[in-house]
Amino acid sequence: MSEAHDKEMSGFQLIGKLLDPASRADPYPIYADLRGLGPVWIEEMSTLVVARYGECETLLRDPRLSAERWRRNGADQADRLYPPDAPSSVHQPWFLSQDPPDHTRLRRLVSSAFTARTIARMEPSITRLVDDLLDRALERDTFDVLTDFAYPLPVAVICRMLGVPVADEPLFQQWSAQLTRLVDGLSNATDADGETPEWVPGMTEMHRYVNELIAERRTSPRKDDLISDLIAAKDGADALNHDELVSTIVLLLVAGHETTVNLIANGVLALLRHPHHLAALSADPNLAPAVVEEILRYDPPVQLTARIAAEDMRIGEVDVPKLSMIILLLASAQRDPGANPDPDSFNPHRTQVRHLAFGFGPHFCLGAPLARLEGRLALAGFAQRVQNPRLIADPPYREHLNLRGVSELRIAHTGASRHRAG
């Protein structure tokens, strides 16, 4: 057998291990083995797997790679699954899944409303939410960090930014949990028995709801309200049309919280397993930004991203045909010793942190400032408020490969600090 064939077979076996739910708790040794192979072509999947930092960073800004992954199959299969009475906006792709010039135009319009001022004005309300959630959780000797803190905080934040009534927040939790399976790649176009997958009604109902929100805001715009700002967003004579507006708001609701849930939970878990860093953060909340950046590198909420080769190209020693899938293992790249010395150590005191947790290049995450703000306030609040926290048991993980995170994070504690940040 040739060396290239041996490499491909090794890569295929490692991908199989990575897909195994038993690897969710610690995929990092598998990533290390994949980095050792370099870019590896998996013929059975018509896919190139890239695991090193330098190559991932370079490819994220390569214009020959397309974010329009649906082009691999020639059409978006999901479009055929929606009921005939579904809103037309369900067929509008999210702007993060589009290439220039469409992506450039939509991102410019959205960013004109999703400004630094918009994020900054949220800090007092996020601080109050952190305190209120911890107040309730700390009434008990034990609590689940995930369900009592990490999950409800980002849901409440993004819903309030968009002016969703508090009473309706549980609806978005339910819909977003369904849509996460689609984002994560765990759901096929149809289930094994041929029935419509569960994310289709969730997507349909969310679009109907957002259509109603937009109709209400067009009649009665609000101050300091992101939907009203998006309706008013202009770039010269250009503006978001109705379907683009709905699609963008649905994207913000889904992407605006699920990843931040994992950021907060992964952060708490890392601090619990490294109590000297937890104690340092408790003593000095100004360390929180550095802790957040190290969490994003060490155990990121998004493990990978995918692109399509828009043309025949050569990557490393591999000839990659047009329309091939290219999987960029971001979590692996950030543990590359060539990018970050001693990469398997959790160390918020690094002089430099290199990570791709928010992507890189033209598709860099628009919500990065909000995620950083929520992570900073949540982790500082936890460290200051919860006295002597300890893990009750090693946490179980959800089935998600990409949006990897714990399904439960139960802790015990000895009480609550009287200090409230708000």
C-alpha cells in the first residue's frame, strides 16, 4: 500500500473515533493524532480534514472556499421539507452561509444595527440577570450550572435584545434546541423512517413568530430594540428585505445563545478543575477577559466549521476537486503547539492566545463582542458569588459533535457571597 493510502486509512479511523459519542468528554487526543497526519483526504466522504492552526487560519480567508455548503448537493434539500403554508422566509439562507457579494451586503446591513453601542448598553441588564440567576440557584445546596445558569442567561439576553416577551422565552429554548441539531449536522434531511425531522416544525414556527414580531415593530418601533434597528438599517438606498430580515433574526436567536451556553459551562468546568485559577478570578474579576479568551482556545463551544472547494485546488500535498467538503477542526488547531505553547494546559495568564473560536476572515462571528461580554460577566459572577464550589461528578456530554458541551454540570457549594455585581 502507498503512504498516501495508509494516511487516508488512518485519517478515516480517527474520524470514526471522533464521531463516536464515547469521545465527547475528551476529543483532544484524537485531534492531536489528526494534526500529526497533516491535511488528510478521506475518499469515502469526498472530504479533506484539516487540523493544524496555520492551515485552518489560511483556509478561513481563502476566497476559493465557499460557505454555501448546500452547493455540494446542487440544491438545498431542506427547502422541499417545509409545508406549503410555511412563511417564504424559511427559504432565505442565513447570511453566514452565503458568499460575497451577498454575504458582504447582508453583513454590512446587520452590523450597522448590531453595533458596539448596542452591546455596551446590555451590560447592566446582563449583570442583573447573572445576579438574579445565581440568587435563585444558590438557594439550594446543589444546583446544575447548565440548566440553572449557563442556559437561561444567553436565552434571556438575546430575547431581550430582540424584544421577545419574557413569557415567550421558553418557546425559543424549545425551537432553538431543535434547530441546533440542524446546525450541528446531526439531523439528516429526513429521518431514517422517512418522516420529517423535528427541526422542520421548529424552524417553521419560529419564522411565523418572528414574522409577527416584525409586523408589530413596523407599526410601533421601539427605542433600544434590535428588531427596530434592523428594520431601520440602511446602507445608502439598500435595506434588508422582509425575508432577509426574518432569516437574520432567527439566526441571531439560534446562534446568539447556543454557543454562549457552551462557553459559560465549559468555562465553569475548567475553573472547577483548576481551583487556583478560580480563586484568582474570585479575588480579581478583572481577570475575566483573559479567562474567557483561554476558554475559547482551550475548550471552545464550536469545534469545527466546514467549507466547499469552489474550484479544483491543492492544499498541502492533496489535490482537492471542486465541490469537495473541507472540514476545519478549529478545536484541534487551537491545541496546535505551533500556535500555542503547552497547548493542553489551561492557563489564563498566557502572554498571547491564538484561537479561531469566532472564525477568521470575512465570516468572523458578528456576535463575538456579545459572547465575550456574557462570558466575562457570567464567569466573574460565578467566581465571586459561589463559595467553595465543587463538582459532584464528572459531567455527561450531549451528543453534539460540533456544538460540543455538557448535558449537566452539577455542583455543591458552601454558600453564597453577599456580594452582588449589579
